[in-house]
Amino acid sequence: MELVVMALIVAAVLVAQYFLYSRLGLKNLSYTLTISTPEAFEGDEIEIVEEIENAKLLPLPWIRTEINCSRWLTFRGQTHTPDSGDDQRGLISGIFVLKGHQKCRRAWRVRCEKRGVFTVEDTSVAVSDIFGLVKPAAVFRIRESVRVLPRPSEAELSELSSDTFIGDMQVRRFVLPDPFMISGAKEYSGREPMNRIHWAQTARTGSLMVYSNEFTTERRFLIIMNMQRSFLSDVQSLALSVLEGQIKAAAFMLDYCCKTRAEAALAVNSENEVFLPYAEGYEQTMSALRELAELKNECGCHIDDYFEKLNFSECTDIVFISGFLSEKTAEALHRLSESGKNCLVISTEISETEFDGVINVPRRYYSGGGGEE
């Protein structure tokens, strides 16, 4: 008789706590998720912070959370699988135990593997009783995102002819001569100030001589990135390794212009054409990197047609980043080089045969990476 009573009591407790947790398990349970920074660079570690609060007297002995996020955000302890599909999502699980009216906070260390904008869309939260008989669950909408900026390629300045790009560019005529660009000496005309007299030449010639200055202008870079895969098709997507390599090369040039205080503009023939007007400094570089971070692998028009749209009159230097070089584009670069523009082609794909027609235009290589076929 006593065993029957004990069994009935245990059954009553099980049934009571089953209905109690099924009805009240998720009541007054709040969940928030925050990302420590809205922007980061490839390879950086950020924090994703979970905070869960049980604002009721009923204790919760088992709470399971599953964060739905991109596979390119690698949580510490998680194995990164680069051969999986680009659209695959990851589920990161966490276990909590909360007493009544208790709050718990957990911070995850997350590595940003690839450039792009990644969003933590939602989190599934399930609770359970002591015996695991009931597991009510709810989905909390999060919509927290982080923009991962591309990291510049690790090219050496010598590979990009730094002696060509640093400093001002000499031109035939400008508004005023550059007082720091001395080309020699000339006879004193009476209009020059006394501090411009070249005393060494005056002593050598026996007549008053003054410094002769050249006319210069500040360098302005036009960085052109070609999203077209091949000359035959302007709709086929680039190989991911080529795309990421080109983006890193563009990021390197933007960083280089920022460090040398040169103005830069960015032009991309993507489906939604990108053009950032000329500007210099940190803000210009960051704006361009944000555009590159969000760049989709889609081409908007043929590179030959895109070249015809661009205005090259405002720039002194042209950096062309592409996987191929068409005959028409090669001729355009040759004409620009002959007209006094400094042109540079950056690629890993262009063959020597394709490049033969571009005279006086140096070619450099970038290292592809950061993606898969």
C-alpha cells in the first residue's frame, strides 16, 4: 500500500511539474544578443555576448540556446570548414542553468574569416524540467550584424614601384611653380624676391641668378576593379579566389594612398556600379573598404564599355585590377600612358601574350586567396 502511495505521489509530482514547466517555462524569460563592434577586419576577433534572464520564481535547470549565424564567423573551439557551401548557416549551442530571478551573461570569442556583412538573424531558446519530460521552445529575432572589411594584401612597396607613386607629379604648366621642385637656375629678371637668388650660380657666372622651379600637381589615383570573368562573357561570376584577391589588391592600393596622403577614387563595374569620387584620408579609405566588403560577385557591363564611361582627365595615376586584358582596354591604357598618365595593371591571370600590346605600362601580381571555387 505504501509503495502505491509513493508511486502516486511521484506520478503527481511528475505531472504537476510537467504542466508547470510547459505553461510557465518560457514565461518572463528574456534573451538578448549583442555584437561588440559593428565593423572589423578579416582575421580579427570580436565578441558575441548572450544575456538571458529568468524573471520569475520558478527555477530553470536546463536552458539550451542555438545561435543561427554565418559559417564565416568561427566561434572559438569550432572547426572551420572552407569546403562547405557559401550559403550554409551555423548553429552554435549554449547551455544555461538559472535560478528564479537570476540573469546570466556569456561572451563568445568569434573570428571573422572572410569579408562581407554577416547577420545573426535569430536564436532558438528551449527550456526543460529536471527530468527532461517537457521542452518548450521559442525563437527570438536578433538581427545583429557585423561588417567585415577586407584586409589589404601583403605586397611590398617595391613591387608597386614606390618611387613612381610617392610625391608630386611634374607637369608642363600649372597655376604656380612648386618652390620645392628646383630644376636649375636662370637669370634674374627683377621680379623675383631676394630669397630666390641662387648665390652659388651668381658667383660662378658673375651675374645675378635665381632658382628655376618646375610646375607640379598632387597625385590622384583612379583604382579600377574589373568584375568581368573573361572577355567572352560579362555575366559569368569570377572565381571566388580571384575575386577575393582583387579585393585585397584594391584594399592595398587604398591603404597605400591613405598613407601617402594621395587622393584616390574607386570604380567597379559591378551590377550596381560603384564609384567613389576623389578624396584623401582615413574616411575615404574606410568608405571604399565598406563598398568592397559588401561587393557581390556580379558584373554589370563589359570592361571595354565601362572604360568609355570613365573620366580620366582628373587623375594622374591609373591602377587597373583585372583577371584579363582585352585588346581595346590595352590600347586605352597605352594611350593614357602616352598622354602622361602613370598606369599600372595588377593581376595574376594576364598572360605575357595579352600584355605585349601595352607599352610602358608595368604589370604587378597580387596573391589570390580568401575564397574557393
